[in-house]
Amino acid sequence: MSKTDPREQQQRDAELAQQEANKNQQKAEQNEVAGRHKNDGQKDHKGADKGPRGQ
């Protein structure tokens, strides 16, 4: 049985969660700088009107 204080374990968990959040943030910033967004790509430029005109 380990002698881990629950408060120490909670602190370690919080630090790990913070590190993970930092990694995710950095990755998101790198992708933004590189311009690799899911919605980027060729646009069809048809406009919002999909139906016949004049109705």
C-alpha cells in the first residue's frame, strides 16, 4: 500500500491535466498558424440561395 496523500495525488493530477491542456493549446496554435483548418479548402461560391430564383 502506498503512502500517497490524497492531496498530493490531486495536485499531481491537476499538473498532468494542465500539461495536457498546454499541449493541446500549442497544437491548436500551430495548426492555426499553418492554416490547416478542417473547414479550409476550395469553396464552391454558389451562395446561400439553393433554390430557383424569383420565388
